Amino acid sequence: MAVKISGLKPTITCPATLFLPGDNGEHVKHPFTVDFKRLSTQERDDLHLAYTIGRKVPQPDVAGTAQPVFKTVTVSLPELLDQIVVGWGGMLDENGNPVPYTHEERRATDVEFTGLEQAMAVSWYDHFFIHQREAATKNSKAQSGTTSA
């Protein structure tokens, strides 16, 4: 590929929100950031398909079958995140110090605070699966109430 766009980092930091149950049916919101790998369109789409509908994987030769045998294998949410998440922000320990990101720490945090991994996946889908026209509309300022649009 000949085209290069300068200034792009190999990672993209996106906002995310973890919603946890609170008192009186309310939710406690914990905003944080997720650092995702910058992927090619093909890599992104392949991961999306592997997560949502699965990949066909050839099986070893089965005696008596003339045709190849395939098995559909899906990628789990933790496996998807292992491939796209490289960091986070806003995750602090009991002393207020940042907790370094690892896949193991993310999985352990999701066990303690269920929904963390879902919040990360929502952020990925919200920020990586958007058309340019939608991005322009989403990022534009609201029209003034005095105009007739």
C-alpha cells in the first residue's frame, strides 16, 4: 500500500462506562478508557465475524467421508478482548494508584465487577464500526434552536 496517513498511533484510546448495580434500582457509573489496537479493516471484520457467527475450521480427516469436515468455532468475549485491548485508564487500586493493564487483570476485574468486559466490547463496537457520515453527524454540534433546519 502506498498511502500513509501521518500522525496515527498504533493504538486508539476510547471512552467506556461500566454500569454497576446501586441502591434503589440506580446504577453506579464508572467511566474509564480502553486502549485498542489499530487494526486493518480485514482484521477488524474477521474478529467481528469470529465473535458473532464463528469461523469454519477444518477437522482432521474422518474415516469414510469424501468431503472435508468443518466445525464452526466462535471466539469468546475474553478471547476477542485479548486480541484487541492493549491497555486501560481510570482503573485504580485502593490507594488511588493506576492498576497496570494485563489480560489476566482484566479477567479478574470482570469477575469482581461483572460487565467490565461487556463495557469494553461496547466501546469497541461504538467506536470502530461507524460510517464516516455517521461520525460527522455524531461529532457535529447541535443546530441552534433558532434555525429552521
